[in-house]
Amino acid sequence: MDVVSWFSQVSVVVGVLAVCWTVVWQNLQHIHLQQFFARSFNRRARRLAAVVDPYLSVTFEEYEGGRIKSSDAFDEIKSYLTTASTRDVRHLRAESGGGGRRDAAATDRDKLVFSMAKGEEVADTFRGAMVWWSAAGVPPPSDTVPWSRASRAERRFFRLEFHEGHRDLVLNEYLPYVRRQGRAVMAKNRQRRLYTNILREGFDDGFYRDVWTHVPFEHPKTFDKLAMDPAKKKDVIDDLDMFKQSKDYYNRVGKPWKRGYLLYGPPGTGKSTMVAAMANHLGYDVYDFELTSVKTNTDLRKLLIETKSKSIMVFEDIDCSLQVTGKRKSKEEEEGSKDGNGDDPYAAKQKEEEEDAKSSSKVTLSGLLNFIDGIWSACGEERLVVFTTNHVDKLDPALIRTGRMDKKIEMSYCDFESFKFLARMHLRDDVVEAHGAQCDRVRALLQEVNMVPVDVGEHLTPRSPDEFEDAGPCLARLVTALEKAKKEAAILPKPQAQPDVSGIVVDDDSNN
């Protein structure tokens, strides 16, 4: 066979092989050959690693749901580890214990709760199985200003490691046990808090920004110290008690376990102290919403999601916080209001600052209504929503209808029953009987003069040690103030009474 013939035959064979390989290669691309070999290699690598290191791990991050909500499991594990970590860990973190409860004993108020610091590890045993807990965190980006309150918080997490042979025991029995024990520790060491929103931003670059800051809630006001008509006070207490015990009822009717309260009346009638009394009676945390610092409806929902159960969400002076009246001035009215402030530069500047604060927030009335009783309002349970206002007539009826504000409480001027309560609290129990003539004069004047309880209490406050023994000067001071107010009221036009909103019902379809 000559060389040319041999070369031609080889060329034919190579051509056939090239065609076959092209067909085969095109089909191999459809099954992703590289990924196939990678998966096969990874399986064998994991089996080899299991022989060398037969331990598994579970990570519990501080935030879940796309870092939009703090993790209950993380908090429960942290509380559980307060008992387990103090035994062997060398570096601990200390936090206040039950000092937020005013009724707590002195030793309880001084108590500290310890947990292990980041980088520490603690061992635990459960039914013969040994497990290891460690605390860690991913630091925020280096460009964050260290002293800024708006700095990004690190992403903290706990890691649990255990032997592969204890997998079912740990996942199915140990972890549920840890969560139950953690909830019990949280209830024991719970410190009630007063929260306020601090940031407009919520998230950035995957790092969570704190949206609430808090201090211990230590307000001393209780219903026993609240000057209010006894029958009205009892009605409020009974309503709160009924709400706290109505979880099954709300589940049965398919409603979120929440209730709205509208507190309205002139300044100084005790609306804020009523909120404190409600919180102390129920043992709830208080979230004080500053709406003018909330940029959008979305940010408002983020704040809602980060509130805990057993809490009171308070919107003080709701008529001043946002444009929630649902009423718009005409162009002529706006120009007239501007002209009216022309003679008072300070009033004009103050009004301009208030309008700028409101316009900087894009939270709308619709967004607030959805926040109160929309779909997002079911993110949590056992919560009260409280609005306070000095001008209930300025609020949009849709905002205070039943279903949003279920209980409407008028905080009115001081009457004689409230006066007797204040006199006994500021002076002594028998003051009314011991100074009958002066108290009768106070009764007559209170029927003619409107004076808020805070002013009555101020006049009754003793100014010297002698006035604790003799209440006469305090009562005389109050009578003088009432007579002066009576003379001034005879000159000035009589103020309008607060409208009765107890029967306001708005069709659900009329506005959101």
C-alpha cells in the first residue's frame, strides 16, 4: 500500500470520527457535563469529609425573612444560653434584668442577666448527646461612621455543632426544648421598655439598621393614682382585662388580636398618663411612634414588623403628626392664613416649620389606615393602638371609626369626684371631711369653671412641710385660682366642648 492510499484512508477515518464527536459533543453540552462531574466529585468529597469530621452545624441568624424581622428563635436561644453559658465561659456580656418592673424587689432591680460574648463557645448535654454553642457576628462595612446612631449593625448569629449520629435527637427534640426553656427565661427576666423610632432607613447592603431605640419603662402612674371618674375608670380597666383574656375569641372570629383606643380632650387632662397606667396595668411595652420622622408608608410597615407582642403602640397628638384630617384648604383659605400671620413673624415661622416637618414625611392617611387594620396589622398579636388628640373634630372620620378605634375615651376637665381623689392623694385621706367649707366652695366653682386635673393637682401640692399637716393653705390656693379663672372666663368667650365621638360609625367602603 503506497503512502498516498494510506493517507487517504486515515483522512476518511478522521473525518468520520470528527463528525461523530461533533454530534456527541453537542448532546453532552445539553446535560452540562462539567456540572455533572462537579456534583459527583462534591458528593464523594462530602463523604470523605464526614469520615474525617463527622460533626454537623446549624446556624441561627438574628434576622429572618430577608432580614426584615428579628428572629424569635435567636432571642429564645440567647435567653437559654444565659443559664448555660455562665458556667464555663470566660467572657460574658451583662444586661439589665427585671429592673423595668416598678413592683420588683430591690434585689430584682439590681439583677443582671449574663450571656456569652462573641467568639465564645459553650458545651451543653441533652440525653447523653454533647452539643456546642458558639456566638459570632459579621462586622458592618468599614465605611460606617463608628459614632453615628445610623451606623449599620453587625449581623449576629449562633451556631450549634453536634455529632451526625445525634442528628434526629438534636433537630427534633433538643432544639424545641431549647426554645421552650428560652421563652421561660425571657418571661422571668423580662424588662418592660419604652421604645421610640430613631431612623428613617431600614436596610442597606444586606445589613440591618436598627429602627427602634429603648429605655426601661419605669413610669410610676397606675390606675390607683389616676384622677378620673371612678365609673369611667372601672369601665376602662374592665375593657383592658377583657381584651387580655380574649385570645380565643379573636381567633374564633378571625380578627387580629389588637384593639384601638382614642383618648381625646383638652391639654392637661391626663391622656399620656392614661397610656402609662394602661401599660402598667397590662404589663406591656410601649412604642412611641414619631410619625414626622418616618419617610414612607413602607418604612412605617417596617416599624410595625419590628414591634413585639404584648405592647402598646402610641401615636400622641395624631392631629399634629401628619396631614390626617382628610380636609384640604382652598387656595383662598391658604392665602388668608398666610396674610393672617403677617403681623406675627414668630407665629408664621413656627407654622412654616410645622408644615416643613409634615411635608418631609410621605406617610399618607391611606398608609396609616392600612397600618392600623390592614393585612400587615396581623404581623403580631396582643397589641393596643392608642391615638391621643386635643382636637378630635379635626380627625378624619375614617381614622377613628369602630374597627380602628374601638374604645373612645374622653379625658375631660376636673370634676368634684376627681378633686376629692386628688386631694386625698396630695394631702391626706380625711381632707374633704376636715375642710368641708373649703371643699364645698371648690365643688361650686368646679361646676362653673373648667380646670384640668394637672392644674388642680399643682395647686394642691404642698409648698412647705407645714402644709402636709394643715391642708387649708393648699385648698385656699386652689379656691383663689378657681375664682380667678371664673373672672377670666366671664370676659373671654366660653370654650367649645369636645364633640361626642362615641357613636361615630363610618361605612367601611367610604374611605379605605
